Amino acid sequence: MTSKLDQLKQFTTVVADTGDIDAIARLKPVDATTNPSLLLKAAAMPGYAELLDNAVAGCGGDLGLACDRFAVAVGQGILEVIPGRISTEVDARLSFDTQATLRRAERLIGLYDQAGIGRERVLIKVAATWEGIRAAEQLERAGIQTNLTLLFAFAQAAACADAGIFLISPFVGRIYDWHKKAEGRDFVGADDPGVRSVTRIYNYYKANGYSTVVMGASFRNLGQIEQLAGCDRLTISPELLQQLADDQSPLERKLAVGNPGEARQAFDEGRFRWALNEEAMATEKLAEGIRLFARDQEKLEALLAAKR
């Protein structure tokens, strides 16, 4: 019998949501994603001590540069064991500054270039704020492809598609968490609000001929993954990847081109901000996600500062 992981790989590109190179080598995803929280976890592993030391060396006290160098070093190691691409995130504290996001993204690409890694193997992760989407739009035009993260609302997804973004990462688990707490009940199967959100976005993109890739992220359980089987990509933690690898039961494809979707919707800045304002879950989770990534970025900087 074929494992659920192998069945999933037949119609969805599987991405590892981790900075743990050993786990990636064992589970053999196509791509991998990192973020400040995952990099902070990686920094605590003994095997990354030398990378931390090297990241600090020659930075002249610029902890932001040291963090970028560490992120690229981790990404470089991951690219040695996967055939596809690595997603590396811009400092979340720049989420409301288009120009600063552009500069940081260009520096990350430059560091990868110095390491001999072409931009075709890298996606720059940016928070899906209005300012982040505008920065990513410019990066895409310059040949630097992006992954728009912390995506919770349909308006974010629609604006990203119109901006020509390569890939979006709607956060299934965090949407689920908010509704579970707000409504005081659990959700299973297709009733899961996170699953419904990604399904709506996927069908909207396919019905309207958008090329932007949908990559479901932030999963809490196998049921959420199973309900999104057939999505363009899914980024999954090593723990859930292992559960999929250990499960031999059949997996049914749920998402496919041809399902009905809504007509195109256009979001200028005013309509975009109003749509987020009207959706409490998206407003709260976007702000919370930026804060959490910013705090972990600061913790990583503190670790690097101690190495000086």
C-alpha cells in the first residue's frame, strides 16, 4: 500500500515547513520554507552553531545583516538536499514599509547570489500587507519571485493575484484557531474555516485564469491536509509529514481545476483596507503574526549579538 504522503505527492507539490535539514533529507519534499520562528528553532540546534558564528563575522555589529546571512546559510544547506526552492523571509518589522522591504529582499537575493545560488531557486517571503504586496509586485517585475505570507483574507489573495505574485501562503491552522476560540467549537473536514478559505481562493484563481500558486500553510492536523489534497502546494511540518508517511490509507483528491469559482474582484488600496477592517479574524491574525515573527527576529538578533 502507498503512503498518504506518496499519494499526496501525485497531485500536490509537498513543501517542508522547517529549517531542520535532517528532517528535510529524511522526508524528501520538493521545496522548503523558513520564517523567523523556524530559524530561531534552528539556531538552538547544536549543528547550527558554526553558521551562527559565520553569520556574525564581518558584519560590523549590523544584526539585521547577520540575521540575513544566517537565513541564507540555512537556506543554502536546505537547497543541497531538495530539488526545488527555498522561501526566505524579509524582516517582519518592515511589513508596512514598501521601500525597506524592497531593499531587504534585494539584499537577501544578493547574499544567495554570493553563495552561488541563482534566484530561480529562491522565493522571497513578504507579509501580505498592502505595502508588502506593492513591494512584491516590484520584485516580480525585476525577476525576483515572491511568496506572500500571513495571508488570512480573500482580499489579500485577490490583490496578490492582480499584482502578479508568484505564490501565496494562506494560513489554514491560524484561521482555524481563531474561529475555534471565537465560536467555542471544533471544526472537522470541509467545515473547517481554514479549509474553506483556501478552497475558495484556489477555485477563484483557477476559474479566472490566475497563475499565482496557492500553497496552504500552518496545518494543525491531517484532516486539514486531506481536505486540501490537490492544492497547488502544501507546506507541512516534519511531524505531520511523518504522520502522512506512516498512514497507508487511501487519499482522495479534493481540489482540482474546473470547480466553480467567483468572478474577478478588484481591490484598490481603500477597498483592500476596508475588507480587512470588516474581517476581524484576518485583521487580528495578520497583526498577531507580524508581531510574533518580529519578536522571534529580535530573539534571533539577541542570539547573534551574544556571538560578537
